[in-house]
Amino acid sequence: MKFKDSLIGVDVSLALCAQTEPDLYFPEGTAGSITRQVLEAKKLCFECPILNLCFESAIKTPMIEDWGVWGGTSRNERTTMRRKPHVLKEHQKKIKEAEDANRIEEKAA
Ligand code: SF4
């Protein structure tokens, strides 16, 4: 499993990365393989019930080892978001849209 200390108190059993292949979120291999894994992990993040909590934790918590996919972002994306507020806001907007869509799907099920 992969969780940050700052997620303690959150019901991490809901995290999709805890229910899928954790290595996907810390990809290794060739450049092409890493890109594929990151895209797959990010896609799953956008279906995760704790997406927003995870992302806000990842973006706000200074980490010594900030790597892997968290809250639908790669390390490089988080680095950019910390420097460029408009990129951060765009991702937060995508999270809100995903959460709204997921709620609608849950109600329809
Ligand atoms: S948003 Fe992604 S990295 Fe964060 S808990 Fe959910 S599946 Fe794991």
C-alpha cells in the first residue's frame, strides 16, 4: 500500500490504489512503460472516492521523497502546480468535475 502520514484518519480502505496494483502508482521501467503506467494510475485516481483528500494532501505536504502518482498527478505535475496557481486551479476544477460525475453515477446505480 502507499499512503502518506497525512492521510492518517482518512478511511484509506476506500483508496483505489489499496484495492488495485500499488506498483502502478510508483512506475518503473522504460520511458514508454512509465508513461503508460502513470496514465493508467491517474485514470484510476479520478474514480477514487478520496481523490480530493489525497490530492490536497500531496500538494500541501512538503515531502522529502515526492514521487509517484497521487491524487491524479505525477511528481512533475505537482511541482508545476506548486509554482503555477492557474495549473493548480485547473486540476482542482477537474477533481470537482470528476467527483460530481462519480456522485451522479453512484445515484444512478
Ligand atoms: S487518488 Fe489515487 S493515489 Fe490517491 S488514494 Fe486514490 S487511487 Fe490512491
